[in-house]
Amino acid sequence: MAAPLSSEYIVFIVSIRNTFTLKISANWSPFYNLRVYLYFGIGVIPAGLLIVYYERLKESRERAIREALESDSR
């Protein structure tokens, strides 16, 4: 169920002798619906960092193997 784009907030202010009602009409920010993508992005960043880390490890292992094979062929 989608929330409406505009809504009314009511704040009751109560003091010893008086009671006031404050009504505020507000519109939701258009970025409010992007919160779903924010959660997805927070999950993707660590996954991407792990992939980059793994690729660097793989590259360093391949370089070490290549250097070992080059030194054996001399």
C-alpha cells in the first residue's frame, strides 16, 4: 500500500490553562520512495568491495605464478 504524497500532521500543545492545536500540511519529498534503492545500494557496496578484493588477490597469484614460470625457463 503506497502512502499518499501529502498528509496532515496534528500537534497538540497542552499547557496549564490553554490547549492549542497546530495543524501542518506537508508534502512528502519525491526522494522518499528512493529508500528501497538505498537499502539495495548499502548491500551492493560491500559485495562490490569483496569482488574487487578477490580480483586483486587473483591477480597477485597469477603474477607470482607467471614470474615463477619465467624464472624456471631461464
